[in-house]
Amino acid sequence: MEEPVITLLDQFATNLGKAEDAVPALVGDSLYVRYANDPAILKITSRPGCDEVKITFQVIHPERGPIDATSFVLTRAQDFTFALEQLESYQEIWFA
């Protein structure tokens, strides 16, 4: 039996699921995260390429729609820790 492939979104979901105030949900090629006491939602998407993955973070407010987005490229040479550092920085801006 073949082992399931662990994607970057799975890794983000696992990491975010450890936080008491975050509720992650994988839907298609996106990960949605809801934080307690905050109406905004964090949407994380990944678009794989040959040797890199484009990762996008987007804040979506339920009444106002998309508020902000940023993206970066994660190369094979970089560790997932780099992606987590980017996520932490983005969370500090919007979900502090």
C-alpha cells in the first residue's frame, strides 16, 4: 500500500491545529483557518511548480471580503521552517 503524500497544506494544518485558538480546515487546494474571537479568516494556498512552491496567505473578512494578501516562493533548498516563519510574521500583523 502506498503511503499518503504529506503536502505543505497538511503541514500548515498540523502546525496551526496545535494552537488552542485556531481551527484549520482543508478545502481543495486551500487551507482556511479561523481564530477564536476574530471574524476574519486566514486562507493559505499553495501552487506547486517544478522546483518550488508558491504559497499565498490571504485575510478574508466575512462582510468586507479579501483584505490583504501576500505570497512567497518556497524552493526545494529551503526547509518548511522558512514557511512557518513567514506565516508567523503574517499572523503577527493580522491576528495579534
